[in-house]
Amino acid sequence: MECEICGSQEAGYLILVEGAKMNVCTDCSSSGKLLRAPVPPKGRDDAPQREREEIEVVEGYGKLISDARRKLGLPIEVLAERINEKMSFLERIEHEKTLPDEKIAHKLQKELGIKLLQGVVNTSGGTTSQAKGGMTLGDILEIEKREKRKKE
Ligand SMILES: [Zn+2]
């Protein structure tokens, strides 16, 4: 079916324009109230959006990595070698010019014993913004434990 507005493209959208339903293309779909969007191609993204878990790299990851690395006395080139990445790439990550992907972040977590990734569950309930940049209960308990140990 051709677009009823411009006639030049495949009409995948059904929109309402001044009370009339029209089959239009992507470009023209914003000309009215959207009634129906094209069904996305099968097998591309089956998981329902609201249940999908996104993995996010924590804020200040660059400093986290470089601090942990220095604490371990690990030269950047050695760490780069251990995680099988170029030193220049790791430098960019430490300067937060590049965001490490999940795979690299996992490797860094393992090598440095730090937490770089946090799961963000996209629920419709809106429990998402919890603990972003803040502390979780687990973190607080961990700190309390550490404080106790120090005193003993
Ligand atoms: Zn059109």
C-alpha cells in the first residue's frame, strides 16, 4: 500500500488526520494522531521492553579503575595486557573518553576487584532510579563491616 499523503513510500502507519484514518509512510506518520505503527520484524527484539534489564557502567568509572589499578600497583600496560586490550584504549577508558563495553567492564571488574556494572531494570513501576550514584543497602552494610574490622 502506498502512502496516502505523499504516495511515494510504503504506508506502514495508520494515523488519524482531522477525523479521517489514513495509511501513511514513516515520514508522514507525524502529520496526525498515530493509531497504529508497523509491526516490527520478527525475532529482532522479542523481550518485552518493560522486563528488559539494562547493564550500565557506574558513574566515575574512570577514576574507579585508575584508583583500583594504582592500589594494586599495576601499571596500565600490564592491566591492558591482562584484559587483552590496547593500553591506549584503557587510557581512554580511565579518562572517561570511552565507555567500556560490558565484556571489558567484566574483565576489569575481575582483575581489579571493583564493581563497574550495575543492572538497571526497566520496569514500568519506576523502581529504576534507585541507587544511581548512591549507595545500596548492601554497600552500607559492607562499609559497616569494614569499620568494625578496623576497630578490632
Ligand atoms: Zn508519505
